Amino acid sequence: MSVKIRLQRHGKKGKPFYWIVAADARSKRDGKFLEKLGTYNPNTNPATIDLNVDGAVQWLHNGAQPTDTARAILSYKGALMKHHLDGGVRKGALTQEQADAKLAQWLDAKAGKVDAKKDGLSKAKADAREKALKAEKEANEKRAAKAVVVEEEVAEETTEEVVAEVATEEAVSEVAVEETVAEVVAEETTEVEEAPAAEENNEETEA
């Protein structure tokens, strides 16, 4: 029986979650499997991988063939390295203690790279947040400055309107005064013209 180490899809639409399984090569992708070796979650950054390294190495010893994606995961977690070192132990090229030391050294170096990547992502996230806050602050300052300008313009327009109203009222007042003066003059002129006429009538009456 040909055995494959591959991914079995779970999760929901748009957010897949995978099981790492050893299964018969003839079975369906999401069908029956022989053993569940771990999980793979690509939705996080970096991806979250939980793998039974010893179980995966045992299947590799038994001739199981990983798919391309599964091979990358096994390499990332050190299963392929352990499989390679175990082969060297079986051939007598190195002792088990030497193989374990090499594997531990490799895992430490890998962990250092992963931690460096996490730190870089955290720093990039912090920088992006700081830039966003700075941009928001500048936008708020521009918005406030624009509001002040609008208030000043409104105040100027209000002042101009008040001045215009005062000028209109003064003009109306002047017209009213002129009309009043004209009426008074007209009345006085009428009285002056009527006075001589009354005197003439009195003289004719006496005669």
C-alpha cells in the first residue's frame, strides 16, 4: 500500500484549516486517513504548525511520500532533518548523540529565524500604527484650521452685513429727514402765500 503524507482541508470558506495526515494514496483528499500527524493554520502570520515530528519521521522511515506542501511543512519543523540524521545513524556515519546534537543545533537556529521574523512583523505593525496615528493627527489639525478659517469668514460676512444694514438705515433716515424738511418748507411757503391774500381781502372789505 502506497502511503502519502498530505493535507486534509477543514475550516470554513475563505479561512481554511488543514490536518496533516498519513493516508492511502488511493483515498480521497478529505476521506479516510491512517493517522493524524498534526495541524496547519495558514491564517496566522507566521503560519501556525503543530506537528508530531516523531510520528512523521516514523512514517517517512516506512516509505511514506509527502506531497510538496507537506514536504515543506516537514522540512520547516525539522522532520526531514531528523529523518536524514537517523539514516546516518543507521549507516554508522555518526552516533545517536551526535545526531541529536545536530538536530538540536538546527532547531535552535530555526527558532532564532522564526523569532526574528515575529519581531520584524511586530515592529512593522507598530510602525504602521504610529504612521496611521500621525496621519490622523495631521488630518484633525487641518480640519480644525479649516474650521477656524470658515468661522473667520462667517464673522467677516456678518460684520459686512451689519455695516450694510446700518448704512441702509442711515440712508433711509436721511431720506426721511429730507422729506420732513421738504414738507415743513412747503407748509411755510403756503402760509406765506396765504397771508398777503388775506390782507388784500381785508382791505377790500374796509373800502
